[in-house]
Amino acid sequence: MKTTDQTTISLAKGAVDKVGQDMIRGMLSSHAPDALHLPADWDWAARIGGKGEYVGTLPKRIAKYYWQKSKVKLPSDLLGKIGSTMGLHTAKEESYTFDIVDCFDWEAGDYGDDGSCYWGCHASARVAIEKHRCLAIRFFGENGGIGRAWLAETPDGWVLFNAYGLDAPLAARILATYRGLSYRKVPITNNGVTSGAIYLNCDGHLIGSEESINDHGPVELGITAGKSCYDCNEFLDEDNYYITLPNGDHLCETCSDDFSPCEDCNEYYHYDNMFNVQDRMVCENCIDRYTYCDDCSEHHDKGDCERINGKYVCQNCRNKGGYLTCDVCNDWYKLDDTMTIDDQTYCHDCADDVDYSVCEECGDYYTDCVDRRCAKCGKMVWPASIAPSVRKGLMGKPTLYYLQQRRQRTPKEESNETL
């Protein structure tokens, strides 16, 4: 079927072709099955001028015929469908120039196909249909290409699909006339669908002998789609290195430079969406398995971190200093949130349950002071419960406090107290 040179054929200008005629007769028969139908020698010209019994546009002449012969008034929506079918199946030019090729190496827009997804997001489909031994019929005008359509061979003929620049019925009529065959519109799918890598933008047209295509059902193309790089649209096969992203997109070797496999799930992600976990690259999904240390600003295994005062701290940072364990509740606290009483570490909450004294001279805390004196410096100590304002009012001297307390006690309590 491939041609070596451009070919020009002529079509009857301004007349509805046989496929269009059959479609219009079918519409009329369905609407008015008992009416006297159009005669075999009916003039199928799109418009007849001058004077006569049936002049004007084809829909107008048909409506007049049905009214005169059968008193059937055809509704406006049916006449509109007849007009649309007439437009699709009527040649607007007398001659058409085309060629049929098996190499699809032109640029988008060279043949009226600017904006076609086969040169964009579905570029791999163009390579796939070429490898499937599909053909392209390309149409030419005075200044270059004006249209194209794909052709896929089937057991019953060739299916024309995804026409650009020319209406699909006209492109099918040109090819059918060139081959001395008939054509008809048929539903088409590829691997059961019309979307996907091999995108089908409308029904197809089957070109073949009248016997083989008459009453033909849907056609399955069965083209195996290839892969293409999501960024640059380069076709990918077993000879190309490529990676597959979690969403199913593919990237060629060049476009995958900024991607790396996650060392937890082995899926590929962009470096901007990955985290360094102890010199291992982990993706944004797997990072939830780790805990972020607020001290060193790094991620660690969840079991390696403790929640301390509302934030997480890893074992490393915790053991370097600055944190202590309360000997009573065994929780971790920042050094500033702990105190040592009699060589034991207390958090502030647990320290509130202890009766201790504080030496203002050396800052030590005691629960058992001999004669209320600091074991280190020997000075009198304050009970920890005494507020700083009270201490200030007593000139910072614990002795004055104890004297004041002694005066308020009973003689019996005094006999048990030694200052």
C-alpha cells in the first residue's frame, strides 16, 4: 500500500459519496419505514440551482420529496443530521494529492497536525505504531502538507484513524477511491480502550471490499504501546537505560540525573523530596518511619529518640550531656529542669514532694542537715519552701527565720528544739 511518489486523484465535486448516501437512506428508513423512499436515480448533489421540481440544498429537496410522495414531514433535527452527513461525505475539491509512507519523521504541524499528542505527551505512541507497521497517508496543498491520518492493517482491510487537517470521512473516501474499494465508519479500540498511550480521538473508517466491510463491527487495533521519557519524550525500549517513578512515569538516563532510589523502598524520587538519614537516602514516604532530633536536626530510628520537654532528642545528643534522668520518675529532662538533692537527681515535679533545704552560699540542696547547717560550707540553710521575698525580708539570714519560728512555738515545742 505504501507509495513511492505523490499521487493525485479526482473526486466528484459537490456530490455525496455512496457511504454518505447509505447513511442518509438509513436515517430516513428508521424515521419513516412505511414512506416511499428516495428513488435509485436520486440526484445526490449537495445543492441544485435554477428552477425545477427539486432544487436547493439536499436536505430541503429530501424534505419536499417525502412530503409530496408520502405526506411525511421530516423533523428539523433529522434534517440537521442529514446536512451534517452530507457535509462530511461531499468532496469540496475536485482533486487531492497524497502519499502513503511508513516513516513518521516529520515535525509536528507539517501536515496539519500541530498540537497532536503523538508529538507531545504520547510521543512513544508514534514509535509504537511505526513498529507495528502502520502507515500514514499525508495530503498536500500548493504550499506543502495540509493533513494526515494513520492507517492500520486488519484482516478485512485498512483502518484509517486520528485524521488531522482533513475530515476522516473525506480522507477515507480518497483512499477508498484510489484503491477501488469501499469504506465505512466503525468503532475502534486499542487493547480494549480508546485512551492510554495509543490515544484514539474518534471512530475509525474501515477501507476494504464492500463484502468484507458490510455490517462490520468494532475493530481492535492490538498495537503494543512503548514507553517514553516523561520529560523529553524520548522513546524507551530494552536498549535504553531508564527509571520508573512511583506514579508510573518513566525517565531516560539524561533526565533521571536528579533522581535517586530510596534505600528503604527502592523507589526513585527527586533529590528535593529525599532526606539524609545517617548517610542513607530515604524518600518522603519512608521518612515517617524515623524521628527528627530537635537538637542535631537529623533523622534517627524512632527507638533511638526520647521525647524530652515536648521535643525529641536522639541518644547521641542525650548522652553528650545537658540531659539527666530523674531518679524518682525515671524520665529524661534538660539539665536546667533538674536539681540534685543529697546526690540524687530530681525533676522539679518530683522535688516538690521532698522536704529539703537550700544553702544560698554554695547552692547545695539537703534533706538532712545537721543543726540546719550546710555540710559543705557549714552555714545555716533555708528550708526550700521559704519564698525569696521572705528571705529578703529577713536580710537573707536563715538564723533570723529560725528565731522567728521559735518565738511562735509553745514551751513544749521549744524544749524539743535546739538552735
